[in-house]
Amino acid sequence: MPKESVQVFSSQRNIESSLDCQEMLYTSTKDGKQLPEPSPLDMDKFPKKATKFQFQGQFAFAFTPHPGPWAGDFFQSVDVYMFDPEKQRHVHIGQWSLANHYVKSVCANGRFLVISFWPYDEEAVRALYESGYRERQLKRLVKQAAAENMKLGKKLDLKTAELKTKNKKIKDQKGKLKQAKKENGKLEKKVHNLKKDLKKKDEVISSQKLHLKEKDNENSRLKTEVNSKRAESESLRRDMKRKDQDAAKTQARLASQLTSQLSEIQELNRRLQEERAERNRLRDPIHVYVMETDGMCKEDWKLVLDYHKGAHELRLGQEERDGTRALFVTVEDDCFTFKLNAPEKILQQSNLPSVPKQLCPDW
């Protein structure tokens, strides 16, 4: 086993362009102490395009995805490493892959190596990736539309405040008109009183009439201005109402279109996933390999079982006293447990791998 285990790992591209591999660095010791600087892990280098690395006891795995940005966690191959007690380092055993499939799960312990392959349809995966991208674009458009609607709401609030200000001015003008009418009444009363002494106060009456005419002109001007302000306010209110209605209709239409498109994409994704899961349910092989000699190369591992049922997760338990080892297979919400045993007489059979139709009643 390794002299020293590690807790935190990171990968970095090798700066030598002639090498098509990466190297692993560890940043802390097994007891959690931080190292002064990252140190290279003593193991064979792994593929340059690998995007995931995993330790399992004496084994280590490097996963390389299928080509294309849509591949993500659809790993085309897995490179397997095993700790060599003599060299005191992890050595590269070999690379496992299956045409038109991807590596869903892998586990290794002792003499056993188990790999679950799932069918890989690049066109379907790419369609899901692109539909997911379109869905994110639509969500961003919905968010932008909501922000634009908020801006329109703020503009409407500003216009409403302006309208309130103009209405206040109109109200003030009405107050002035009322006050002017009140003064006009007083003047008329005064004129009535002055008529009684018309002969004696002709000059005074003429002056008062002139003053009254000026007041009438002022009142007419104020009345005209009030009517103009009222018409302007009404026109502004109608214009704001029309713009608000147009904006609301546009926003509702855009939201309806985006929601409809988003629902269609989600329904398409769901149907694609269901159809793909049903179509591929019986085409997902699980391969069980057994170590024949020292296991330090791919040829030392023999394929003994090829079972065509998909698994979401695989795990191997510790070796029992009778030499068997438990294999835990997780399928959605169910977990199945099998005991693995590979005596020499089984390994010497010429009809391997075994391809059983059903390993247990429920799976």
C-alpha cells in the first residue's frame, strides 16, 4: 500500500509540449498538514484530456470524456492505475472503453474490477445540450423582459408624478379663478352702488368700469389657461394610459411566447430522456474483470461476466473469510448485493465471459 495518502488533489497541464499527459499534485499530507508547495504525486502520468480523477484504495482512475463540449461527464474511457508495492507508486494498468458507450461507474478492489457502460448517442446528447442552452437563453430573456418591465414601471411612476404636479398647478389655477370671481362679484356690487350716484361720480365710475374690464380680461385669460392646462393634462393621461396598455400587451405577449417555448423545450427534454432511458435500458453492460496474475497490465485482467443491465453506481466491499467479495449495485432507488468469487476452474473455462439473462428476480 502507499506510504502516504493524500487528501487534496489538483491537476495541471505539463508545460512540456512534447508530453501528452498531465501530472497530479498533492497539497497536504495524510494527517491534514498543508505542504509549503504542491508536490507531484509519485505515479504514472495520465491522459492529457482526462477531466476527472478518482482514488479507490490501491486503485486510481482517470476519466476522459467523449469529444465535444456537450460530452461533459459522458466519459469515453477510463485509465486504471494500481499501487505497486515494490515500486511504491501507482502504475498504469491499461485503458478500458466500449464503442458507442460511455463509462457510467467503475470500482476496483482486490482481484476484481467492475465497469458499468451506458450507450452513448452523440446526436441525442448534443440535442439535450443545445436545448439546455436554449432554455438558459430563454430564461435570460424572461429575466431581461422582467427588468424592462420594471424600467417601464419606473417611467410610469415618473409620468404619474409629473401628472400629479400638473394637476396641482391646475388646482391652484382654479383657486385663483375662484378668487377672481369672488373679487369680480365685489366689484359688480360696488358698481351697482356707484350707479346710484352716477351723475356725481361719472369719472369714478368710468375708471372703475375700465378696471373691471381689465379684470374680466385677466379672468378670461386665466380661464383660457386653465382650460388649456386641463386639455394638456387629459391628453397626457390618455397618452400614458395608451403606452401603459401597449407595454402591458407587449410584455404579456413576450412572456407568453417565452413560457410556451420554455414549456415545449422542457417537454422535449423530458420525452427525449424517457425515450432514451427506455430504449437503452437493456443495452447497458456491466463488465466484471478478475485479476489472473499480478494485475500490472491490462492482459492480466480477464472479462468473466457481461451482464446487460444498466447500473447508476458500483461499489466493492471488503474480502470475506470465505474469499468472496460483495458487489453493491445501485439502480435508481434500489440497491442489489452480489457475492463475487472466481476460483481457478472458472477462470480456465473457454466460454468466458458469461452472459446471463437475469442475475436476480428484480433485476
